[in-house]
Amino acid sequence: MIKRTKQELARLGENLAANYLVSSGYEVIYRNFRVQQGEIDLIVEKDQQLVFVEVKTRSYHSINSAIANVNHRKQIHISRVAQLYCKQNPQFDKYNTRFDVIVVLNNRRDDTFSIKHFSDAFLPVFED
């Protein structure tokens, strides 16, 4: 059993999610886009669609717990950051946008990973 810090597990999960998306035909545009309002883990593009991806990595098998962490407040932050990204990058003006969640689950016993991709996981939220 490999012991990892939360940060190491999160970084590994983001790498696995990015590799998964690339193997599914997406192009990674930006990783860890940060502004004062928050952060978006991955921004990817495929077929004129700009996708903002929140990655949740867990060392236990609770998809529901991971999804619950992308709560209303988190959705507001992600939506605001996505809006700022689009304003800063007008080359994506004609693209459709989408918000996805990827859950990466680590099985500690054999150190394997599984990926669950929730496409169109939520709509943008702009109110408090």
C-alpha cells in the first residue's frame, strides 16, 4: 500500500483525469486556472465545446461523497472563474460551454484507480 498526502493524491488524480480526457479526444487548454475568485482544475476543448472540469480524487470508494463536495457554493465559484476565463480568452466566444465533474477513486489495497466522468454535471450558477 502506497501512502500519499492529500496533495499528492489530488495531483495524481488531476493527471489521471487529464490523460483520460486526452485519450477521449479532448485537448487540454489549461490546468489549474487560478484567479482571486477561485480555481478550475482542467479546461479542455473538443468539437467547439469548452469544458470546465472539477476533479475530485478520493482514496475511498464514495462517489456520492465526492459529488456532494461540488456543492452549490463550489458551483458558484467555478461558474465565476469560468466566466472570467472566457472574458480573458475571446477566441472561445463562439464555443459552447459545459461543466463536468470527474471523480477519481483510488483502491488502496492494490493501488489502482477508476475514473467516473459526469458530463454536464451542473449548469452555471451566478447568484449567492
